[in-house]
Amino acid sequence: MIIGGTGVLQTGQRELHGQNSGVMGNDLVVAIGDMKLTQNSGRIVTYALGSCVGITFWDPGIKLGALLHVLLPSRMNVSDANIFKYADTGIPETVRQLTAKGLDRKRTIVKIAGGAKMFETSGAFGDIGKGNIEMVKKTLPRLGFAISAEDLGANYARTMTLDVATGEVLVKVIGKPDKRL
């Protein structure tokens, strides 16, 4: 069953939530400003983590995982319905949905990647990657989560994958060795 908007896709034990229901092969694909969650098996992947930050949540006790791809630190326009786009609203909503599925915060392993400074800019926008990192690192502890691993900053984009069966998080960068977080 696929439903648009903040749709739900159910395939056996797999279920995903988010703005765009995307599946590529056996992978659930998280678009920019989106989140996917699944349980027991499967991989969740997001591409193009430049200044954006990817956040994985994995509860090993029930093999429940999610990947959130935040674009900006804060939701300034309350009329923007896509709360996953922002760290300050996307993280709490992801946690809310995971908690409804049985997530135990004490068991949950959180890893983050991205937050690069992709362009030399100044002015009102400044270093968006740095702002994203700061908001993610402020919001997660406030909700009771510690960050267990990270791959942040620099000036290059990343691809981040969570294997929900094992909890392994892989970060890929063109021209660099893969990194397991």
C-alpha cells in the first residue's frame, strides 16, 4: 500500500514513513528533507549529504531503524508542511514515529554524517553545514540521545546507508575509502 503526502508503504515487515515514498531495488531511499523508517531488514540510504546532515536511529532490541535527511537547522516558516526538512522539527517527529513503533531511547544508537561547507559564502546564509551540525547536536541530547559516531564537516558530499538488520552505518565519498560509523 502506498499513500502520497506523508505516506506509508507496507511490504511484509517493512514500513516506511515520510514525505516521498521511495524504494530503489531493496533500498529505501530518503530524499532531501525526508525520513524513512523500517524494521527487521532492509537498507535505508540517502544521497547528496553536502551541507545537509543525515541522522540514523537504530534500536538493536527490536531492529527498528530510521534515517532522516535534514536540509536546514530551523523551521522559520511555520506554514511549511515539510517538518522533516529542518533539524529542530524533523528530529522530534522522527523520534515520535519511532517511539510509536516501540523504540527504546536507552538502547538506541544514533549516528550522524554531513554538514559540509560546500561553498565559500558569506552573508545571511553563512555556513549552513555548521548550523545544521550545531542544531542536530543541540536537539539530540535534549531528546535523550547521545551521538555514538559521526563523520562531519569538510567540503565534500556523502552518501549514508543504514542496514536495519545489523545497525551498520556506511558513509561513502567519491574518491575516498568507505567509512563505517
